[in-house]
Amino acid sequence: MAKSSKKPALGRGLSALLNDPNNKINSAKDKNADQVIGTIIELQIKKIKTNPNQPRTYFNEEALKELSSSIKELGVIQPVTVRKILGDQYELISGERRIRASIMAGLQTIPAFIRLANDQESLEMALVENIQRQDLDPIEIGLSYQRLIDEIQLTQDQLSERVGKKRSTITNYIRLLKLDPIVQTGIRDGFISMGHGRALVNVEDSKTQLELYQLIVKKGLSVRAVEELVRKSKKTTLKTTAYQPVFVSQAANQLSDYLKTSVSAATNSEGKGVIKINFESQEQLQQILNRIKGEK
């Protein structure tokens, strides 16, 4: 009796398949893709290229030495993630710290989880994995969020779903990127906290922002104390802006009489100013608009 037809055996080991330079697997439709994608094998470290879009730029040397010692004792517990590129080469998606520590430990191979990913997916996975790290500083997190928005074309709502964070949390990190570069460096180096940065970002004037930053570092001010200083700083700015020559007050009074509502005006030292017209209802607003347009 003839044997029933079965799926032909691969005929060689997975390792041989992966190391075959003629075996190009860049899509789920490629031959033998199902044999490769989603597997964990020992890869030669020299065949793994670093990710050119690696979001992490700083690796603490002392922490790397500690991880290297751990790897010597216990091995690499969590595999790195790679994607197969041309020939027998792979590109790292996440795990560069583990790669570096393994090299320090003298390892020639490392356990690797193989994924299928295009350039955009690879960047997104690297950025999201980077964000989930616990030792990341707030500025680096903000930069990773901004890159996901700019390069992956995600909205803040979509980003919130991808990384499992509230939209307000993402906004707070991204706002830190508006700080003066010196203040950003202060946060990265631990001289001030993210809370201090969130308070300082409300100060638009860079000079005032830097003065407050230096005061925080010098006196070790709390976040609450800084928030109070920022409030006072804003009030002082408003008072300066609120200066008004006689002709401005007279103009405001004339407008108030004509529009039949309260009108205030303020100028700065350069002569530029604003006019504020108050209204209490939609009906009154329409009446004001009619008067301005000369309509009854």
C-alpha cells in the first residue's frame, strides 16, 4: 500500500537554513518563512548588525559591566530580537545592551528571536521597546514619543494605545522637549526632576527659564516651590505688559461707551498691545459685532 502524501521534510537543520546566504526571507510569503519566523536560536553575534535607527544613544559602562558579569554566571536570560535581512545577516530590533554585555563577557553567540519586520515596523518596535525600559530618562522618553509621532505617523491617541500610556502622560513628556537644551541636559543628568521640568516649561522666556533652573540647582528647591516661582514670574510679566499710556486708557473708555460693555487695553514698552472686550451672552456678543460692523 502506498504511503499517504505528507509535507516533505526540510531535509536540513534550521541552523543550516538560516545560515544559507542564498536563502532570502524578507516576507511571510517567501519559501521556508514559516520555518524561520518566530523561532529562537543561537546566532553568531558577528552576523547581527546594529539597528541604524536605535533610539538609545547612551549606555552606562558600569551597568554594562554588571550585566556582563551576570551573563557569565547565568547566560543571556532574555533573547534579543532580530529580523533577517540579506543572506545570512540579521539586523537587531531590540537588545543592543545585551549584545554589548555578551561581547564583554566573551560570548560568540546569543539567543535571538527572529521576527519579520520592514524598516518602519523595525523602528517602531525598537522605539516602543526603548520606552518600556525603566532606566530611561524623561527627555529620552519624550524624544522616543516624538519620533513615533513624526516617523511612524501616529497620533497621540494611537500612540497611547500602542504603548499603554495615558494621552496626558505622553503629552507631558513631549512638552519637555520645549525646554532650553541646558535645562533638558539637567533633567537627563538628574540635577532636576521631570516635575521641575514640567513647571519650567510654562516659562516662555528662555533667559528666565535658565535663571530659575540655576536657582533650583543652587538651592535644591522643591517642585512646589518652583511652581510658585513660575506663578510669580508670570504675574510680574503681566504687570509689565499691563502698562498703559493715557491715550490707551482713553481709547478703552471710548470703546466701552460705544460698545456698551466693559473694555480694557494694555501695551508693552514697544507700544504693542491688546484690547479685551467682555460679553455675558451670545446675544450681547452679536450686539457688539453689529456695532463694530455699523449695523443696527
